[in-house]
Amino acid sequence: MHSPVKVVITTVALAAMLLVSASGAEADGSVDERIRNLEELVRRQQEEIESLREGLAVQQQASDSLESELDRFLSKTEDANFWQQPNTMRAFWKNGLKFETADGKFKASVFGRVYFDMAIYDEDWDELSAPTPGPSAKDVIKYDTQFYNEVKTRTARLGFDTTFYTNSYAKVEIDFAGSKTALKDVYMEQKGIPVVGAVRVGHFKEPMGLEELTSSRYITFMERAMPIGAFTPSRNVGLMLHDKAFEDRLQWAGGVFATTDDQANGRTDPSITARISGTPYKSEDGSMFLHLGISGSFRHAADDKWRIKSTPEARTSLSVVDTGDITADKAMILGLEAAFVAGPFSLQAEYLTMDLDSEDFDDPRFDGWYILASYFLTGETRAYKSGAFDRVKVKGNLNDPDAGGPGAVELAARLSNIDLDDALVEGGKATNWTLGLNYYLNPHMRIMFNYVLSDIDDVGNLDVFEMRFQFDF
């Protein structure tokens, strides 16, 4: 392609030649015809010049675009180099607010949960005469227990955790619901220890029971089954060793604990608790699996005083079965657990028994069990991780612009039983039927409806209607 300057020079030269030849136009033709030829030639040259100008403009635009792309590439390269620096920490969201350095050695996260509960109680106690002095636990329930309808903040927790140098971990979680704050998980842990796996020290849950070790964020019903609250030790101060093997198909944990209150204070001889669990069968995609587990705890109590009781699977300070104070040197608790998940359907069951070494009460034995079933109408599957159930992954979050859907709907039913009558102890017996409806707006928010029918032997029936609004991050 010729440059515009060359085109102009050529045009002028041609015009000059034509003008020179036009001086002898009479012999060669008319002057008018030669002028018309000259004008046509100039017009064509002007069109070529305009075409060249347009081509130059396009080339300039392409050059500007290439320069802009180069600037963006260099900027991204600088950003990438910045984020690859070991001490640079980025913030991101993954089931909560998290922070992490580029090399992964240092991590931190902030998390919390809030449950708003409502409950309506309807009592139907048996007609009996007023109790005589020194009434049994059954009589106390009949005449001294009245359940009031209530609205409460069941849980309001806030916490954070952090990882130092890859394998050192610490966690702090505090519950602000109620009249005073309560310590939940407050511990430090060292991971990656050969043979042992990990060592945890602080205030945390003892390794006992599938439903107890499953976070309340992920359990199927608003409250755990009666025998779980009565027999499992829950959080105490202790030292625990734990590990997993076979790609997290087998988990084990064991430790020494001191029974403490919600402020991590206590005075007692040490107790020993251990658990082993696993999934002997698990499909490749994880949508079908079988969980089995066994746990045991050898325990002491402060001043050798024991009291076993349970609420009606509703968050209330009132109990439907209660042994009162029992004097015993020690106790042994045994727990068996199983769960089966097949896509949207799941079954879960546990059996617990507690033996007390008590001469005054003739060595009583108490036990309890539950079985539950659930089904997701929208096709979700209960998630499972390291021997406990985990967060449900909703297929279509409600009003989500990117992956909108109806949310998730889960139907559930549970049958539970507890027996605190044995030897010289009359703590009562109760059987509970619970129906549940859970609506998940997304993985972090759900609305729960529970109906509980509690049949208390020799006392009567209690109907409980419960509702919860729950969110966590």
C-alpha cells in the first residue's frame, strides 16, 4: 500500500503531464475531454487517500487496544506476584468470612449463629391426690411442673478460629444467649503428630454420640433426643488425642476430662471418654453411606453426687424425667450409633446405657434410645464429614440471582425413649414422638417446625409445638 504522500506526488505529476499535453490539444483531441480525464483521476486518488486514512485509524485503534491489554496483563501479573508473597493475607467467603496467606500456613475465620425459638405447651397430667411428704420424682412433675408458652433467643454465638504454621490451631466460641455468657469451644490443638494424629487441650465436647457431636446447626430436629441430653457428657475441660485414617473412612478419639460448668470451672476426679466411628460403606459420590460407631465413658462426679434428667425435647429448664440426687462412686456410659443415607432419605439411631456404682441405691442402670428418619422433598442429601453430619448443600437457593430455586424442604420423624426407673431409683420413664418440617432458604438459613408428643409414665402427656428461625455463618 502506498503512503498518502506518494499518492499526492503521483497525482500532481500526472496532472502536470496532462496540462503539458493539453497545450497541443487541437491535434490530439478536445481540451474538455482531457480535463474530464484529469478530474476523474483526481477523484480516484482522493478516494484512495480517504481509504488509507480509514486504514490508519483502524490500525491506531488496534494499537490502543493492544496497549490497553498489555497494561491489564502487567497489572494482573503484579497482583499475582503480590498475592503470592507468603505473608500476604487475602479475605474471602466460604461458608463464612475467612482469611488465608498465600502459602496456607496462616488462616483465620469469623463465625456465628443465632436461633430464635417459640414454643407452646399443652399439659394433660393424670388426676391423682396431692403427694405425701417426700414425693417421688413423678409426683413432683405432676404437681410442681407447669410449662409456660415462651419466646426466646435459644442461641447467639460468636467466635473465631486461627491456624498458625499449618498445624497449630486454636478456637474460641462464646454464647451470649440467656442471663450470662457461656463458653463453648475454647481450645488449642496441635495437628500432624506422628502416630497420635492431633492433641487438643481446652473446653470442648467429649467424643461421645453421633447426634451430640453433630453441630446443632445440622441436626434434624430443634433439640436432640432425650437420652442424648441425659447421658452424654457434652463439653468439659480436658486433653484429647484424635485422628482419622483411610481417607476419613475411620475416626477415633479418646481423652481425659474434668466435669465443668459453662465457665469451664469444676471440681472432680478425672473421667475417661473414647469413641471410634467409621463408614464401612460409602458410594463414590458420597450420596449413599453407612455410619457405625461406639463410644464409652468412665466417669466420676464431684462429691459423688449424680442427677440424671431430661427435658421433653424442647429447650426448657423443666424436666419430664428426673432421678434427683444419687450417691455413687462412679459411672460407666456406653453408646452405640448407626446411620444410613441413600440420597434424600436417611435413617439414624443411637442406644445409650448408664451404670452407676452406688451401694445406697443398689447399683441402678438407666438407658435410652432413639430412631429418626428424614426425607428431602427437593432431592438434597445430608452431608457427612469426619464421623458427624455436616452442612446441607441446597440445590436451589431461594431468590439467588445466579442459581435461584425454591430452597430445600425436609420432612422428619423421630421416636425416642428413656428409662430412669431401676433398683431404688424412680426417675420416671418417657416416650416421645416428634414430627419435623425443615425449610432451608439456603445452606445458612432455615426455618424449623416441630411437634412433640411426650408420654410420661404415671404422669400424663405433654404436647409441644415449636418453631425456630435459624441462621449461621
